[in-house]
Amino acid sequence: MNGVSYPSNRRNLSTNEFSERVNQALDKLEKCCICPLDCGVNRLENKKGVCLTGRHAQISSFGPHHGEEKPLSGWCGSGTIFFSRCNLHCVFCQNADISQEGFGKEVTADELSEIMLDLQRMGCHNINLVSPSHVVPQILEAIFLASQKELSLPIVYNCGGYDSIETLKLLDGVVDIYMPDMKYADEKIAKKYSRVPNYPTINQAAVLEMYRQVGDLVMDENGIAVKGLLVRHLIMPNGIAGTEKVIHFLAEKVSRNVYLNLMDQFWPAYQAARYPEINRSINQSEMKKAIDVSRQLGIQRFSTSL
């Protein structure tokens, strides 16, 4: 069994309502306010702001991916679409050729919708949109078109967590599974390593809105995610990410039943060697501390490599 047999949230959206959402999102491109950076450029005329993306989305690759969290990858793979560029500029990004250097090609809404349908034909469990925050209007266009051609897979919004509340509201009833990062608990740290202002405040508000829309993660009888929130947190060297504060927020403000992936994959990629305090991988004691805090706060649904 894969995600095809599970009815998506989109079944509750009328064609007219969905079409209006698309139009509202596209209107936001005229003076771009899609993400919290609020560049204000006219992307409908292909002008480019901080994300360096104009009227059309760019993608670097797509296909079944078996390296995501188990509830997403299952046995058939998560149908990932990797979007080029990003509204974050993380100095340690492991995919900097895609997110920062823009490797990839532009696709129209029709082309993107066909990619989604191809992933469904391949038997993937879901459509996994990786780094979507700066191309939400283009994504909504494509999902609308694909849904007219019987796209029925759950939609996964796999993001860096730096998202506009107003933009997220346009996704209510369209996205089935939200998978945001919660990267930092401290504003100055976020500014230093990801080059954006007010990350913790914006991130926490976004996660709360995502949770309002989809709730705790729900899986089918085979353990495949069909709806809900799945949060990722990357453990960084020397406690720089503020892991304990992030976990406290999730336990106290979101849900102790949240599905949390504590990730130990940090390594000094891209420009990280310029920052001695993060120029190493994390150690086992740092990972164990994060696990212990999660358990102490009553979060039981978390995954790790340990």
C-alpha cells in the first residue's frame, strides 16, 4: 500500500476555492512577500530578490528517495522534488550547489505538475517538496493542475522553517504533511550562520501554524505518514543550535506527541571551516544530551541514528 489509496486533504477544496488560492499566491509575486524576507521585487516580470528566483521555479532533480524519515520513505520511496535556491543562506549547507549556487533548471507549472504525476506513477508514497518556501505560488499552480489529473498522493512541505504565516495559510488544506526544520533558538546565532533576521520568532510562529493545520503525525496501518507535523532539528557542535530550548518549545507550546527527528548529520560543509566553533562533526555525548532532554520533557516520538 502506498499513499495513492489515502485521500488527501485536497478532497475538501472545491475547484473554485483552489483556483482562488493559486491566484492569491501569484498576486503576492508582484511585490514579492512570499517569505519573511519581503523583498518586494516583481517576480511576475522575472525580477529576482534574495532567493534569485523569478517567475518560474527551478528544480535540480526529482525521483524516489529512500533516505528520508521512515514514515515518508517507506519501501517505495518519497517522491522528492529538489527546488533550487533557498531563502536561507546557511554557511554549513550540505547542498550548497543547489541552494546557494543555483544548480538546476526552470520549469513551468505544467512541467512541474507532470513531474508530480510521474512520481505518483512510480509508486512513491508522497510528493516531497524540498526547499519550497520561496516558490509556493509556483507549487500551488502545479498541484492545482496535477490534482485535475487525479494526483492523490499526500503533499509533504519539507522546509527550512523560515516561512510566512500568510503564505502558509494559502497551503491550508493543500499540504498534508509539514516537515520544517527548527534550526536555532537564538536570533544572533541564526543571523550569523543562516544570514536571516528573527529566525526563532518566525520559525516558532510558522511551526505553530503548521501544527494548527495538520496536527500530530498520523500514519496508516503500514507505518506510512499520511498527515501531520514532523519536525527536524540538526544538532550542532558546542550547543550552538540551542537544542534544549527548541525541544522545550515543542514540548510546551506544540505537542508532546510531536514527531521529532534529532539529526546528527552535521559536518563542516560549504563555508563552515571559516567558523572554528562549528568546524567539526558532533560527538556522541552531544547527541545523547538531546535525547535525554527529549525524554525528560515527555517527547517519545523521536527518531535518531543512535
